[in-house]
Amino acid sequence: MSTLPTTAAAPAATAPGSGTAGGRNRRTALLRWAFLAPALLYMAAFFGYPLVRNVLMSFERYTPTTYFTGEAPFTGLANWRAVLADPLFTDALWHTAVFTVGSLLGQFTIGLALAVFFSRRFRLSALARAVLLLPWLVPMVVAAVVWRRILDQEHGILNAALQAVGLTDGGVPWLNSPGVALFSAVLVNIWIGIPFNMVILYGGLQEIPRELYEAGALDGAGPWRTFRSLTLPMLRPVVTVVLVLGFMSTVKILDLILALTSGGPADATQTLGTVTYEMSFMRLDFGQGAVVGTVLMLISAVFAVLYLRANRADTGTGK
């Protein structure tokens, strides 16, 4: 009796990571890039190109004639030297720092106090929060015009109220004195920014588990100890977001200053934003205006990096 030879061959084993699995991985990667492509193209067209073009302009002699001739001669560091040597830029840098730090401190402190206050439920709290949101909803130019009337030295309602209660004999030059105008601009910006801080911080407070406060009360922690040792640490990620976003919106502010003081009196309220506007659209030297704009971008980029590092530290994904 003879046996038939076996002709069926065993199927070859598929190596892991090759064949069908490898094709599936490639398709997944292509799909990911396909979904990312619209966002990347949008960022490149509307953010990347303007930023790069602004940096290039800071090294060129870019004037109104350039729009007709298309010629913008390369000037090297001439624009940078001219701007950095200009006393107006130095003063504006200092004013920007004072305006930004003062605004952030006032907005955050009052906003946090209001958020803690409204975190305790009481009647009409929702209505009161809605009313406090009004400064945030009003366009900044409109708010600045209204406050310009309120702070008017001769006919402003604020000086009339101060004189009525006997706090001053004459009108305070809120917007007419170089020593007071920047302080007035800070106060107005604080008023505008309080609702943003309050809303974001209030939302963060609502995410803190109530059980933690109950445990703190059982351990005998008072209100201040609870706030310092429990509320603030738990609120740290939200605080980081509020401060960084507030900084990046305040450091480049333009419309408020222009509508309130126009950078005066005697350049006392000139900031980097208003100097950029003045050099570009008043002096028509777009190259030097681009220099100040680039400085603003660098400052914002530094704080954006600090925000990303702080965010990674809070989530435990970085060192």
C-alpha cells in the first residue's frame, strides 16, 4: 500500500507589523494628517504668513511708495537701531509693563473675590452675575468713550461726585495729567476685565469637590486656611489660564488707549500697541512699526511658552 504525498503547504506566518497591519497603520496616519491639514493650512495662511511677513518688514524700508512700486530695500538692522534708540519706545515699554501688571493684578484680585462670593448660593445671585457681565459685553471702544465722559475734568460725573462728598475742591485731571492718565487707563481696563476673570474662576471653583471642604471643616480649618491650602492649589490650572490669556490680551491693547487718551497727554499713556499704530499709520514708516510689532510678538511668545510649561507641570506630563 502506497501513501500519497502531501502537497498542501502550510500558510506562511505573517510577520507582526507588516502586511495588512502595516497598511492599516499607514491609512490611519494618512487619515490623521487629512484631518489636520485644513487646520494647518488655516494657521499657515492667516497666522504663519502674517507673522513671517511682519518680521521681514522689520528689516526693510517699507513705505507707502512700496505699495505702488513693490520695492522694499533691505536695510539690515537700521530699523531696529532707530526704534531701540527712540525714547518713545523706551517709555512705551515701561508704560506697557505698568499697564499690564496693574490691570492683571486688579482684574484677577477683584474677579477672584467675586467668584468666591458668588460660589455661595443666594437669591438673585444669577441676576447679579449677569449684570456684572455687562462690561465684558460692551465693545471696548464704546466703554472707553463712556469712561472718557465719566472722567472728564470739567463735566465728568466722577469729579462731580467727589466734590459733592467733599473729597476734592477742584476737578481731578484724570485724563489730562501725565501723572494720573496711565493710572486712569489701568482702572478702566480693570473694570472691563473683571467679568472675564470672574466667570473663568467661578467655573473653576465649581469643579472643586465639596467633599474636600467638608473634610477641611472636620479638621478644624478656618475660612482663610481653607482658601489658602485648599482652594488656591486646586484652582491653580485655572489661575494659570486666566493670567496668561489676560496678559496676552492686555499687553497688545490698542483701541482702549486710543479712544480714552490717544496716547497722551505728553505720551504718558503710549504703549507698545499705540506706538506700533503711530509709527505705521501716523509716521507711515511700516518698517519701524513692524519692529515694535515683532517685539510684541516675542513678548507674547515668551509667556505662551511659560503657559505651556506650567500646563504640562500641572497635568504631570512634563518636568
